[in-house]
Amino acid sequence: MFRLIAWGSKVLEDQGFKRYQYGTVKAPVPEMGRVIKTSDHLWKIISFIRSINPPGTNPPEKVIPGKYTPPVEDSAGEAPH
């Protein structure tokens, strides 16, 4: 989770990690390593996220297994909104 937030999903995918779709979010995780000042701040954010949504506690009806499919770009090179 630390690397995902710090580097973003694009960097991890470039390193060979595969993204799987969970829930309804389809956008990539943005790189936040330059915004979050220290690793201590990032660990506090991760701790907060885990406190409100511990691993394995998503209700089954909210988890959608399957591979992530990136949005198709239109002729102008923009993804649909």
C-alpha cells in the first residue's frame, strides 16, 4: 500500500504488477509521493485507511473481482469522463 500511494499504480504496473478491479473505481491511483512530505505522514494515512476499512472487511456485494480494463480513448486522445 505504501508503494501504491507513493509511486502510483502506473509505476507499479510498469514494474510488472497487475491491477485488479475492486469496487467501482476504474481510474489509476495517482502518484502522491511528492505531495506527502515524509514517510511518517504516509504511514499515518495508511493507518487511518486501515482503521476505517480493515483488510478483508469489504462486504462481498461491494467487491467486484476481475481484471482492470483501461478506458478507451476517443479520436482526440482523451478518455471518456
